[in-house]
Amino acid sequence: MEVRPLEVGDVATDSSKGPGIVTYVGPTGLHHVNGAEVWWLDRDDGAVFDRFYKRGAQLDMRAAARPPALPPRPVKKVEQPSAQRHWKFLEFNTARVARGAPAAKVQIDPSGEWLWMTPLDIRMNIRGHGEHLELRKALAAYRGRA
């Protein structure tokens, strides 16, 4: 299969400066992506332009610099139902979301006391007090699935 030559306007899916559009094709092999000079680039059709053989080394350095993925934090399981807190999802207020305020109204005890909660508040309560269907409903409301 013959590779077509690199042209201005080609899409670079990756390069030594990141993805972008080829803006200059240099006669010596130094091309420009988004106006920046790059040593190598991968075109969207899979063709690789790497006259100076620097692509492999740079991809290895990127992989080495990437921090290792952290394992997910364990969710606390509550063994005794009597020790579990009372939660009840009451409502989701879209007007509060529009202005950036907490929008999930959640009852936190049987006496009727309630709080407005953000998604972070809900996740932290799940982590701290264990899984609860009502907290999952409140979180789903933020995702538009309530």
C-alpha cells in the first residue's frame, strides 16, 4: 500500500506537540501542527511521519511520566441495619442547579431534618456511611436519570 504524501490540512491524531491540523509541510521532515514545529506525527489514516526516529522514545517517556492508576477506594459496608443512617431523597431542584447551588434535597433523619446536597456530598456520605438506595437516587438525579 502506497502512503500518500503529507499535505497541509491533514489531521494529526498525535504528534510530538499533541493532536491537531498540519499547517506546514517542511522539505527536511520538520513539519508544523497547529503552527508548532513537530519531530513526528501520526496522520488520521494511520500513516506515521517520523524522519528523525524520535516517536518511540517520546511515547516511552510519556508512558513513564504518567502516574500509575490508583485503585478505587472501598465503599464501607454497614453490617447492622439498625446502625445505618436514615436517608430519604425528597426532591431535585433544577433552578438551584442552574445557579450552581446544591440541588438534591435529602432527609437525613426520621425527625424530618433535611439538607441540600451536591454530588460530592452524596458520594462522601455513601463512602462514609455505606450504600443506600435513597442516596443513589439523589446521585442519579444529578445525572438526569431520576
